[in-house]
Amino acid sequence: MADRRPVRRRSPREAEPPGMSPRRAALRLMDAILRRGDPLDVAMHAAAQGLTGPDRAFAIAIASEALRWMVDIDALIDGATAQILPDDVKSRAVLRIALAQLLVLKSPGHAVVSTALPLVDGGPRRLVHAILSRAQTEEWQLPDRATLPLATAERWAEQWGLAMVEAAEAGWSAPPPIDLSFAVEPDPREWPEAVSLAPRQRRLPRGQAVESLPGYGEGGWWVQDLAASLPARLLGTGEGRTVLDLCAAPGGKTMQLAAAGWKIIAVDASTKRLERLGANMARTGLSAEIVQGDIRSWEPVAPVDAILLDAPCSATGIFRRHPDVLHRIEPRQIDEMASLQAALLARAANWVKPGGVLVYATCSLERAEGEEQISAFLKANPSWSVEAPRAGELPAAIVPDRDGFIRTLPGLLAEEGGLDGFFVARLRAPSG
Ligand SMILES: C[S@@+](CC[C@H](N)C(=O)[O-])C[C@H]1O[C@@H](n2cnc3c(N)ncnc32)[C@H](O)[C@@H]1O
């Protein structure tokens, strides 16, 4: 008699080699960033859903390195085949993440090939296999410096010159070191492996898990690039005076201001980001009044002593730790951000007491979001003035330009591991 037990069909996934989940997630991440224009941290929530711990970290590392080296990886792919693979075709995407594993993350070749082929999904598997085999037998290498996307390189060369583009490529070629900001100056015997570039700051070599660093639970420090700490440094100590921290979340600068003795009203439009700000303040035991509001319509009940406007921007200055940015941002978005910044700045300027101070900052390497923004503001508000940093207020290597603005460009403090690209201006209101 025939065996009538139901035949259990194997799903295609069951036959898959181990390690597919982080690679699939990396592919989804790349798609969300390059096709939909989502930022990496937004794309991560959907693409890496269900992944935890090392798998999640591996997915993010694959996508990040594929984006950082994408121009050079594409050149290798194009040099290896006469067949033109369109930019958005699956096989190119698979090759990008596979070559990032092979050439940057140094994953074993057999694991890279066996996990790449199932991802091609009816595409040219033989071609993908042939290119990955060649990469190994010919021992392909990436150049010393990761090439910037052409549009960015052209835009930055026009604004800052070729030397800046070269410095940006050097800075982009590896994830940056980890900078910590401290509420109070740490004991010099703590953090023996760290370098101090400014008061209440320590720089650690890259690649460490932040949660495992000593004192994370106690909340005496937070992660913040040295450049991002400059705007709050320009406000000095608060001595109980009130500062409006506009566009405050997730709160790196709020924590600095609280530690410096300011009474803070921290405003941000994003409820989700304000939750992170609240968690950061709780972890560090610092306090601020937290307000959800859109600065285009919200306003304070009374003028304040000082304002920090850390305006939303293209974020092209943080390209070293967010390699998605330079593949997503186009001139149209820079223009839109510049218009929004002008509107926020115009409103914020009404809320400073006579003789008070307003610090404007963006993590952008676009003049339209920095120098040009403040020049236009000063033209429209000639009674306001720029107050350049005084000696000792900032690390000695960070000097104002001839207009009194702070501009951190790639190449600055390069030997020490570089800085994010920031623009900061301290503006003084007329005294009445
Ligand atoms: C550069 S981030 C701020 C970073 C923050 N200052 C820090 O140090 O952690 C810009 C912030 O602006 C907020 N934002 C954007 N448009 C806004 C608006 N119209 N009103 C209030 N907040 C806004 C965003 O939600 C985002 O949190």
C-alpha cells in the first residue's frame, strides 16, 4: 500500500546556506537608501527587522561599507564585464554588497559567494559568480582612498577647492574615531588609551561597542563628535540663565548645556526623537524642560538670554559615519533645507533678549546652509553682529574665518582622526 503521509516540501529558504539573513537585510538597506532615498537609520528599522546583535551589526556594516566604497566597487564591476549592468539592477546590488564583504570586511570568499548567489533571484548568476571568482583569483584591491560620488566631488571642489575633496576622501575611507563628551572633566588616569582634544572630551580608537565602554550605565559621558560639541561651547557657562535649545533632539547639545549650568527649554518637532532626548537626559541625570513643537508655529512665552539653533540640514558634514548621505542628497534638498533654516532663524531671532546671543549651527558642508545663510541674515538684520570665538574658547586648531565664523572642513585635525563638517556662527542681538 502506498505511503499516504503528506510530502513536506522544502521551502527555497531551507536550502539556503547559513548567514543569509544579514546579507538580505543589507540588500534591503541599500535598496531603501539608493532607490527611495531613506536615511540609513530610518531604513534600518524596516530592513533589519527581526535581526538582533551581531547579525544586525553585520548587516549595517555591509551596507555602510558598500556605500562608502560604491564608486570604486562599481568601477571594478564595470571593468570586469562587457555586459552593462544598469545601476538599479539586482545583480549589481548583490555584487556591491558581496565585494564590500570581500574587499573591505575581509569575509571568507566561500561564504561571500555562497550567500551572494541565492540573492540574484533569477538574474545572471553565472555572471555574478564569474565576477566574484575573478575578484578572488586576481586578488582585487580597492584604492587607498574611497572616491566620492561625482556630484558631491564637483560641488565641493567648486565651493572649497580640490584639496578639500582629497581630504574628504581620506576622511571617508574608514569609519571615524569615537568622541565622548563628559558632564565634568574626567580624571586624567581614566581612559588611558584616549586622547583629549578639548576640555571634557576624549577621543577613542574606532570600532568599539559604545555600550561596553566603562561608565555607560552611570551616564557621565555621551557620544558626540568634537565638531558637534563646538556650538554649545560657544555659549559658555549658564549660571542659571535660560537658553532655548531649538531643534534639540536627540540632545547631545542639550546635555552639554545642562552640564554647563544652563536652564534649558529644549524644543523639537519630532516626538520620537524627543523620546531619545528624554532617555539621554535620564541616563546622564541632567535636566531640561522638554517641549514638542514646530518652530515655524511654536513660540516661547518670554524672550530668553540665549538661543542655540542647531538647524535641520542636508547633514553632508557627517558623511564619515553616515555614508548614505552623499548618495542621497541632491542640490534640490540643499535648497529646501536652506529655505527652512532661513525661516527658523528669522523666527528665533525675535526670541532673544536685547544684547543676548544666538548660536546657529549646521552639520553641513554646503555654504548655502552656513556662510551664505548667516550673511543673508546679517544683511537683513544689520543691527546684529557676529561674535567670533575668543582665544581659549575652542581647541587651538579651530580658528574662525575672516567673518568670525567657524567652519570645520575635512583635513582639519586629520592626524588626530579628523572632525565632522560643521558650520557655527555666534550672533549678538542689538542691545536695545
Ligand atoms: C541636527 S538635528 C538636532 C540635533 C540636536 N541638536 C543634538 O545635538 O542632538 C535637527 C533637529 O531638528 C528637528 N526639526 C526639524 N524641523 C523642525 C521644526 N520645524 N521645528 C522644530 N524642530 C525641527 C528635527 O526633528 C531634528 O531633531
